[in-house]
Amino acid sequence: MTAILPLWEVFVRAKNGLSHRHVGSVHAADARMAIQAARDVYTRRMEGVSLWVLPSAAITASDPGEADALFAPAADKVYRHPTFYVVPDNVKHI
Amino acid sequence: MYTVELGKQNDVEAVAAVDAARHAMFEARVAADDFIEPKDWMPEAYRKTLIRQISQHAHSEIVGMLPEGNWLTRAPSLRRKAILLAKIQDECGHGLYLYSAAETLGISREEMTEALHAGRAKYSTIFNYPTLTWADMGAIGWLVDGAAILNQVPLQRTSYGPYARAMVRICKEESFHQRQGYECMMQLASGTPAQKRMAQDALNRWWWPALMMFGPPDDNSPNSAQSMRWRIKRDSNDELRQKFIDVTVPQAEALGLTIPDPDLKWNEDRGAYDYGAIDWEEFYAVVRGEGPVAKDRIKARIDAWEGQAWVREAANAYAAKQNQQAAA
């Protein structure tokens, strides 16, 4: 019987000061081997200084079909942006 | 088929209407150069076409390691060996980026591997030609990777997000492949008469198969129109082929080598090279699996997959045991 290796999502921190960013996935039996595989597949040219792997099955994603309901309310709250407020021209540094 | 879930005619119509609306929205997004992401709704035909295209591309990268692996232990210097090893490792990486992109469409890695081994999935015909001399390592990098770059650059803007992102990474790495190949050819072409003959012989054998990499002529490429509309193909086969010829001929001249096409001639009016007829019979024969080393290639893949099954099983067994101990 053929063993199926679980899927892991891979995140790379390009350099300190930046956050980890999703780059793709690898198959591996466990977390340590997933890190090894991620190193070989996604950082052959100094693309990173740190790796995260996590089981793909552990990710819960929002439903694109509900994107409007989830994100639309932000559109009618323009008062959250600084440009909503009118400040006279002669007032500086604000 | 009976519509068990849809009892009434009204329901059928309602579902059809929702589907049509989704479809229209999808087409509009793609037409506006928006990206489609894995969980977005997409027509089944789009999903299937992409799975076929991406997995075949992935298979090509993986099978593409074999002709070059053939020369790894016989590289003429440590420098060349290190370069070739890095290139082959890149090809493997490219295959893995692409498999990972295809998996987001709902097909498993095992299904794709199985389709390749059973001969249901194709890969680029170019890899069914043998690599007879060291000069083939130069010619492959220069011509085959050169042709691949022209095919792949437009795909960085393809409509499916994970595919486009994989292509961005791949294109960044391909440029090294082409330049190391050209450098290898330069060295041979400026070497002893025997080395120059070897370089010319490699160009003679790889030129036509490289031109075929762009696929059949436009008037004989049935799925092109739909793929163009879906932005999973962005330029026509013949346009890319012409572009390849126009950039490659001066490169061959710089090497002092001759393109093996007596009909090749600069056409002032078109601002492009005219070229001789391509032997499409040979192309279709290779597509059908009649390439000189097609059987060896698939056998090598199956042997690797089956011969290493115990490693995957052992790794899984070890992980299961670790998990059990952690739980206890």
C-alpha cells in the first residue's frame, strides 16, 4: 500500500523585520521533515531567514461567497479615515 | 441522470439561473484581469483545463530532470557538475511548486503521479529525446529552457492566482538555466574542432524539437481560443515560436554555429525570420509516446516512486508513533 504524506502550508520570513508570508505547500510525514522539505523547495536562493509550516487541514478560511457580507461594512465607515475630517489650510502638523 | 435532489422543474430553473449568473460574473472577472483564487467559484471546464495544464507542466519539470541527470556523473569539471546539480534541483522545485498549485484545485498529488505513470497525463515532448553528448547539457539550457522562458513569462499573469505565483518563482530561476547553457555552448564552440563539432551536433538535434515545444500551429490548436479568453494562455503558439526564432538566431551567430534550417532567412518586410517547415508528423508521434526514450522516462519515474515507497511508509510510521507517544 502506498503511504500518503500529509500536506503542510509553508510560510517564509524574507528577513527580520518582515512578517512570514505564505509561499506554497509541501508533503511530509511530520513537522520536522516538512521544515526540511520547505527549506529545499522554497529557500534555495536565500529567500528567507525563518520558516513556518503548519498542517493544511488546520487552516480555517473565510468563504469567498460571503466576502461582501464580511468586508463590505468597512466601506460605509469613511469616518475611520483621516481624510474624512476637514482641517483649515492654515492649521499645520495635523 | 435523475435529478433526485431537484424535485420540481422550478428548482432546476432556479439552479440554472444561479449558475448562469455565477458564470457571467466569473467571465467578467477574468476578462478584467482579476485573479481567481482556490475557493472562488469557477466553471468545471476551467478547473479541469487548469488541472490538466498545471499537472502536465509539473510532470514536464519532473521528467525533465532525467535527461540532465544522465550527465551528472560525467560532467567535465567540478564547476559544471555543481551548476548542473543546482539546475536539476531547480527543476524538481519547479515541479513541486506546480503540483502544489494544482492541488489547490482539488486533485491530490497521488492522483497526478498515478496519471503520469499510467500514461494518462502527458509531459513536454522534448524530454523524450536522448541526451547523447555533454554538449546536449549546453543545448538544453540554451534552447529548451530558452523556449520554456518564452512560454512561461506570459503565464505570470495567468488568471489562476496559485499558478501565476508559481510561475513568478519559476521564471526568476529559469534565467540562470538558460545562461549557464549558453555559457557551456560558448566554451565548446570556442574550443577544439572536436568540441565545436559536438556543439554544432547538439544544436542540429535540439533545434527542431525546441521549435515544437510551442505546440502545434495556431490553425491546428483547438483549445486555444477558450484558453486565451480564460487567460490561462496569453500568446498564440506561432507568435511565441516566431519570437523564439528571432531572438535565438543572433545568439547562434555569436557562437559561430549554424541553425540547421536551409530556409531560414531574414524577412525585411516582416521584420522577422522566415523558417522552414516543421515536421509535425514527428511531433504527433512523440506526443503519442513514440519518442526515442519515452518508455525509459516513464519507467525511471515508476521505479523511483515504487522503489522509494518504503521511505514514505517508514516516515509515516515514525510520525504515527511519535504522535502516539505525545498523546500518552
